[in-house]
Amino acid sequence: MAEEVLTAVRIGKHGATRLPSVDVDSYNIEIKDENGFVGDRASKGAFHEILDELRKPLMKADEDPFGGKPAEELSKKTLDQILVGDDIQSAAVVQGAVEDFANELAYVTKRFLKTKAWEKTEAIVVGGGFKQRRIGQLTIARANLILKGEGHKIEMMPIRYHPDEAALIGCAHLAPSWIFEGHDCILAVDIGGTNIRCGVVETRQNKAPDLSKAQVWKSKIWRHADDEPTRDGAVKKLTGMLKDFIKEAENEGLKLTPFIGIACPGKIDEDGAIEKGAQNLPGNWESSSFNLPERLAEAIPSIGEHDTAVLMHNDGVVQGLSEVPFMQDYKRWGILTIGTGLGNARFTNRGAAEKKSADKKKA
């Protein structure tokens, strides 16, 4: 097993602060105020609470447009339809929730911007499933306007890739470009508190060396929350999914890079252990005796004719990495991911951004 660990270390450290294209200035920051963790004010649960609160007058008058269902059981599609529907009163309730939640998102953003790690941030990408629907897009746009109205010179925008694919594509940015030479694609893993998603990402470096054309070839999702597996059972299931993809890629004539990228919740130590933040995963993933990259390298010792290298980083960081090719007009930028909690990471670009800065000084 030592050989597999050394192979991974040669191409980078788990949870690294310096990646091929960016420096990771911070991630997984937990900011508190008198009410608890600030990030909780901009989570999915917070939006649901706001919507339920605004519905109370209608519920008392027996005019609830949602049939008495709690907000957490309402799909984003349903809320989108109400927002643009003919029932003006119902639309006003949803619009009110968007406005209130946008204010919460703006407040949380301002708290991040006050930290040392987030100072001089020029742009923020908002990820997570919330952005996939119109209510999310309106919330992000409104929060951006609120920040600008208060004098913050910052751009806030939705993440470009589908939330189911952003972290998978971001995995390609964990490894140095030389590892992709002679290969078409990589294996990528996105681990969440409810689901584990695996996929094959085509790097398409022949079309765009900066990985801006990377795309998910195939992916599969396993909702582990329904099965309630043990930790070892989850690793076994994940390994099986990856092995299936190796076979599928080979059958399609794709040349897999001997690399597995992993996006995982929590604070990731450079040896691949999870320090904290993995409490929603099945079993104890924070145990000092558990190391997921080592487990996968042991279970899949080689891909093609080469030893398998495995790199793991925080899921918010990896989701943000999918935006690297499109954020080159900024030097410092961050990501906020709206989910069960609020994921966060701040980056400093190298390369193109440094060249742009030097050109400005020369001018």
C-alpha cells in the first residue's frame, strides 16, 4: 500500500493549498455570530424556514397555495412555476422568500469578505443545487445588487456547470496537466452527505488546454442515505462503481488517465485523512485509522498500465475549481455552495491573472 501512497504524493498533496492553477487561500471557514454559524443563514434549510414563515398568514386563512406541505417537500420546479404563474398572491409569497433569502446571502457574504482570508475578493461564484432553478438565479442576482448598492465592488454569479457535474469536472483541476498526456479522461468522485456520484470526465485538452471544454462523459449516483451502509460498505460500493466505469471506458476505447480525483466534505489533511466536517457521511470517516485515498489506491492499484494516483480535496474547493478557466479576469475570487450548509472556498489565480497585473503596471 505504501507504493500507492507515494504515487499520489508525487502529483500533489491531498487538501493542498497550492494547486496547478490556483492557490487555495481558505476553505470550509466556520464563522459565528450571536445566533450560531453564519453560514446556516444561507443554507437550503434557511430558505425553507423563510418561505414557511411567509406562508403563515395564508395558512391561517386556509389559502395556502402549497396544500399545507412544508417548504422542504416542495420542489424548486414547483416554486418556479408559482413564481411565474397567474396566482399573484402565491407568486408574491415566493418572491418575498427570494428577497429575504437574498438579504441573508448578502449578509453572509459580507461576513466572509470581512475575514483576512477573503479580503480583496473580486468575484464570487455561487454553486450547489439551489442555483439550478429560477428562484436560485434570482436570489443570486438580487444578493449581487444588494452588495453593489452598499458599495461592495464585487461580482456574484451562478456557477456555470450543472451542480451534478461541477465537482466532477473540478476534479480534473486537481492534477498537473502532464498527467493527462496520452489520455482522454479521468475518474472523478463527488461525495455528499446524501449521495455519492461517480463519473468519467473527458478532459478534451486537445480542444482547450485550460480544461474549459471538459465535460462529463457518464456519471452514476448512489443515494447512500437511503441504504444506510456502514463505512466499509460505502467504500466497497464506491470501488465497484469506479471499476464499472473503468470497464465501460475501455469498452468505448477511451484512454483513462491513471488518476482518481475526489471531492469530499470536510477539512482534508495532506495525508488524506479527514480532520472534521464529515459527520453526515456513513460511519466514522474522521477516524485516524481511515484513509479513503489509500483504500481506493489499494482496491484499484492500477489503471491501464500505470499505478493509480488518487487526490482528494474539499467538495467546495473542487466545485469551485470547475470555474478556473472562466475566472481569469480576476485575481482573487471565491465560491459559496448552498446546500445543507454553506460550503466556501477562496482562491487566488496564478498565471494569466499575474500576467494581466504585470501588464497593467507596465502600462
